[in-house]
Amino acid sequence: MDTSHLSEHAGTAAALFASVFVVATSTMRTMIPLRIFGILSNLVVIGLAIPSRGYLVIVVQSLVLVLNSYRLHQMLQLVRDVKRSVNSDLSMEWLKPFMTERKYIAGEVLFYKDEKAEDMLYIVSGRFRLVESGIELPVGAIVGELGMLSPSKGRTQTLECVEAGMILSVSYSKVEELYVQNPAFGFYFLRLATARLFENIANLEQRLAQQAPPAPISAAANPA
Amino acid sequence: MRSILSSIRYLLSDFIGEDDDAPPFLPEGLPDAVVPEVSEGIHLLMDYQGPGYAQLYVDRLQRFVGRRGVDSAMLGEIARLMALRMGYEDPIRIAQLRLAEFERAAGDPRAPSAEVMLLKFRFDELIGALPAAVAQPVLDLLDWMGWTHRPVSIRFSTKSRWGIRRLKIEASLRRWRRFSVRYTKERAWVERWLHMIGRSLDKQPKAAAVIVQSATMIQGYGDGYRQGLADWHALIDGLVKPTFDGVLPLADLGAAITEARAAAMPDPRQIALKRSIAEIRARALAAGANAAAG
């Protein structure tokens, strides 16, 4: 009995089945569902290519499967970390995988007061000082996290390197990209930024309360 | 249909330019007397880079509008000199200017005939005009070979069709100018200059006009540009910053800057300038010590 027409129909049905997943993937609006449907599409196409021994398709789809899985993992980890941060120490360490390294030598100025802010910085090593206030920032401090949300986007102080060190930086456009791609991240990022803002206000209020008699102006800061 | 085209244009904006080419508004509260300079600056930077860059110019200028100690004359000078510095002359700009000249001359039969312009840049200046991702490995390699400061002659010709095509390709690199190594350095310079003007207004208002004019030390391209830049930094690091930091008791900073600038020669080792700065510093420290003792 000739069964070639049956296998032909089965092939068409399988291609249709795979197309449903490919179309469904394209209709996703945000990154996590897009990746999940991308992975499902990859699995379906690989499964359908095995009987027909389409090795090239299997290899290409396997590579895309690995990429989709890695990106999904990265995205889920980001949401989990930022959510954890909101509920614990308000740290911004979860941004580290998206940051790039920069080295600075003593005397170099990272940015000036009033300059338009375009990136967020994380101090990895060395000593850095906010020159107008004279405050030295500890290793692990984040600079410019609120600038992204401020209307003027201007730096409020000058940051100078006092002792050679390393900084990780991420541009606001990159954070915006994460925000737009992933609504869950966006929501928790806003909560985190607001919490940090309230924390700053509380610190200022505390400092104000401690300055009961007006304190003399501290040693002159030396802006660059 | 229009919205679809607009989306496609936005997607490709890095390659085909910005969709919105409307110039930015003038800074709020700008005195009428300064409007011509600022409008000219905006026009220059729109042509140089685009509306986003012109907006950055307006934002920078806004810091000085209505500030105590800044009159219309000083604001006009800040606006004029900042536009000149933000429109720095890199090989892309020279290509833009040559093309504009050629297009103007094309409609005017009395215009001088096309010519070949041969300009000398340095390797780092030439490569620095490219996006950092491309330029940095090349600069590292040049540095390793010891060729970073080597002069290199570049032809800007409108004589042949190939020359004009080449100018167009070079001018089109302006899309990536803001990602270049040179842009990062120029941005830091402009911010430092504005920062010093701001500090002068707070600490030595009389010297502010002289610091504004210090921008004229940096002009052109090639060795002349590098020399001016090095002299400017020597002046700021040797006299201006220490005075503002309270380390150097210079009563008349403006006069000191003028004196040191007069000593600056076209000398890469900056012998005369450094000597002059050292003398001014020694005088100021001695005068400070006498005042403290007496």
C-alpha cells in the first residue's frame, strides 16, 4: 500500500502546528511570554524535524533554544533580584550583570555638578568623593539611580576619584530598555527608587534634627 | 501609513538621522540682547549634529541664565564660545564644511573653482572620530606601536566625483559622532570649563570673564588644537583650581590668568607657560605667607 500521501499530509499538519507556535510567539507584547513561546516554538520545530532528519533545522533551532532559555533565565533572575531588593536592603546590585567596567585614576572627575546625567554608577573599588558635600562614597555605593526619574536629569554634585579604582556603569537607556521590556521589573524598579528616595528624606530629616544649634560650615570641599 | 513610516524611521534613526528636526526652544528667561548669539549657536549645532545636540547646548546655557554675576555680555560670550567648542573641528566637520562650500559654489558661477585641501591630523584625532567600540582597539594598537601622535595628511577634495562621494561618506559619520572617543573628551572639557566659570562666579566673580575667554585657547585641529588643550589644562590645574580650592592665595586670579596666557608659546614642552605659572604661584604663596605673618 502506498503511504506517501499520508506522510505528506502528516508533514503539512506538522508544519501548520509549528506555525501556530511561531505566530503565537510574534503576538507576545512583553519579553518573558515572548521567550517562553519562543522556547515552545523551538521545541515543536525540533520535534517535527527529527522524523524527517532535518539536521540543519535541528542545529539552528537548538542554538536559538539555548539563547532563548538563557535570556529567559536572565530576565526572571532580574525580576526576582529586584523584588528581593525591594523587600530587604534596597541594594541595586542586581544591575551588575548589565553594567560595564571603567577604571579611574586619582584626580579624575567622573562628572560635574549640573551636568546632564546619562548613566548610573556602582563603585567597585577605590575612593570617590562627592566634592561639594565632601562626602566619600563607600565601595558598593550606587550613584545616579534617581537621576533617571528626575525631570531635569542634572547631576546634583561633582564626583571625583580620590584613589584609583573601578566603577561599573549602566546607561539610563539600558535601564529604560529593561523597564519597557519587562513590566514586572518596571513595577519593582519604581518601588525600589521610591523607597530609596524616602530613605534619603528620612536621613536628611535625621541630620536636620541632629543639627539643633546651627553647626559651623565644615571644611571647604574642593571641587575639581 | 504615516505612523508606520514614522515607526520605521525611528527604528533606523541611528542610520538615517533623527525624525524630529525642529530646533529646541531658547532658554527660559534669556535676555533679548543674547538672542542672536544663542540662535546662531543653535543653528550651528543643528547643522553640526542635530536637534538633540542643540538641546544639550540650550540646557548647558540655561544654568547661567539669570545667575548672579552673569550679565548679558558674559552670557553672550559663554553662548558664542560654547557653540564654537561644541562644534569642534574633527575630520567629519571638515568634510561637512567642504561639502557645504561645494554646494554653495555649485549654484554660483563666480565662485572659485573646486580645490584639494590637504590637512594634517594626528592618528589619535582621526581614529578618535569613530565610535568608541571601533576606535578603542585601534587606538590601543597604535599606542602599542607608538604611533598615536603621528601626523597623517588627509585630502578633502571636491575636484572629482570620487572626492565628493568620499566627503559625503565622511560627513555621514556624524550619526555616530556622539558615540566617539573624541566626543567623550570634548564633553568632559566643556563641562570642566562651565564648572570653572560657575566656581569663579561663587568665589572670584571678577575672574569669571577671563575664565570664559580662556576657551579661545583651544582652536582648530591637529597639533595646534592639542597644544591649546594642554596649555588650558596647565592653567586650570596650576592656578584656577588651587585658588578655588583655597590652596593658592591668589587675590587677582583674572590678572594671573592673563599673565600666564601671555607667556604661552607654541611649545609642546610648555617651558615658558610652566615657568610663568610657577612664578605666579611662588609670588602668591609668598604674599600669603607675609600676610599671615604680618
